[in-house]
Amino acid sequence: MIRTAQSKTLVSPQPRVSQSTLAAVVHVPMHIADASLTQETRETGVTPFAEPFLDWAKNISKQISKKPGFVCLKIDDEGYTNQELRCVYAAIARSLGSLNHRYGEFFDVKDRGLDHTKESVPVSKTRASTGFHTDSSAADYCPDVVGLLCLQQAHSGGESLLADGETLHDWIALYHPEALSVLTRPLYRDVITPGTNRDCSAIRKNAFPIFSRTENSFQFRYMRFWIETAYQKLGEPLPQGLRHAMNLIDSYLLDPNNTYCRMLTRGEILFLNNRRMCHSRTAFIDSPKQSQKRTLVRTWIDDLQEPIDSGALIKSSTKSSTTPNSPGNPDFDPALAS
Ligand SMILES: [Fe+2]
């Protein structure tokens, strides 16, 4: 659902079941799950020090850093508890890079019973669609990888959607080159990090382009809602051509031929390259049973390891929460978590 600050228009992308995406699911080998669940791994919060584990993780890392820019893993149902699924997820995530801990290493994304159309709350705390976005609206921080573990899918809806920002960039360059100018210049983004200065001076310092491309690098950082609220708060009109350019982006992202769609089920993990891929989720309806509320566990991974040195001991970047249980920071508002 794309919510614009100007119109409050809500547009729901229609999900498409992609055969290619279905085929891309990678089953987590038993030796990876076993290594993740050893007592030592649980207690120390490190990646299992085992070459087969690291070799497997290196291949996963390549898929994320290069093509296709994401990977969907499946922990086969062995009667694992939620805590065991969290442990396997944590060990794999730690093998890919350093877990960001500014909001806690793991955050449960659930409907909090709020309505973003009636009050100013993050869409992630509702059951509405998030709209396509990349995570983090802070100029000084962009996670390399977003991870999502599904513990419970919704009663209906809640599909995960992905799109490749580099392909989108090439499409705009080919068919709408006039739009690239405004999309490659610094644009204000709203400041939403809890506990930080969120006034106009902070917003003016929080500017960066939607597309950043050099000969050797590419970065896509799109979050239409927070761009529009930033200019609203500053009392400034959007830069000339920006609304048209973002409409082009949204029209591209609304075409199911340009997106990947998957309904994550229990035990499935999605890792995506947050510097290249944007993501969304469709609106969903939860079961009335409290124990069956849609629950995804989100993590942000920095310094993507690729390749991982064989034999390296990859430690968590945090000194806390070695056992991934529940949110590290109950005050955290993951404004753009899916
Ligand atoms: Fe997100």
C-alpha cells in the first residue's frame, strides 16, 4: 500500500505468485540447523565455528550481494519451537555480517492494533500494507541486509514483495531519462529515529538521493512517505519533477511483472540486499487467536561478509541478547519494518 502524504492515497499492489521465486527457496541443510542449535552457539551468540557452515553461508551471502539480491531460506519443519527457529535464524544471520543493535538485534513485527489512518503511527504496527521502501531513513545509516524470519503467517494476506532497484533505475534511464536528475540529487527525509532530534534542522541534515550510482557501486534508498512528510514539515514544496518521478517509480512497482512475491510461511527466512532491493508487504488479516498473530522477526545486518574467510569466527556486534528471544528495545518504532 502506497500512502502519500499529499493525498493519503492507499494503493495495494496485487501479489503475484512467481514460479521463479518459488523455485528459489533454499532448504536449510540439517547440519546447519544442528550446528545452530548447539548449546555453545546458543550461549555465546556466535556463528558455529565449522567450515561446512561457513562455506554454506558464503554461498548465501553471494546470492544476496550479487544476483538475485535476495534469498529465501526454509527451515524444514522438525517440530522446532519458536525459540529454536529464532536460534537457527540468528546463527545464519550472524554468519552473513554484523547484526545492528541500535534497536536490538531482533524485532518482532506484529500488528499492534493501531490504525495509521487515524493516528500518526508506523504502518508496520498495523495490518496495512507498508508500500515499497528500503529500510532506514537516516542519512548516516543504511543496513546492508534486511532479514525476516516468519514464525506465524497471517490468516490471510501479508505477502512479501520485492523489486530490484537497479533494474528500475535502468528502466527509468531508458524510458524516462528526464526523471533521473531529481532522483539522483539529495532529497530530505523525515527523521523518525526514537530519541533523536526530529526538528526541521535535523531534517535538513537528513538528505540523500534515491539513486546513487558510480562506476562500481549502486544504491537505492526509496521511502516516498518519509520524503513527502519531510517536505511537509519544512513547509517546502517537493522539488520540481519529484512527484512525477516518484509516480513513475510507483507505477513500475505496481506492475506485478516487475516484482517478486512470496507468502512466507513458518520457518521461512527472507534475506534481502537493502542497498539494491526495495520491499513491501500486502495488507493482512490476523486470526482472532492471540497465538496465531502474524509474526515476523526482523534483523538488520551490516558489513555483509562476502566472501567469509574460512574458519573465521563471526561474532555478534552486540554484547547483549545472545539468545534471540523478543525485541531488544520495547520502545523501538521500526517505522519501515515489514
Ligand atoms: Fe521494511
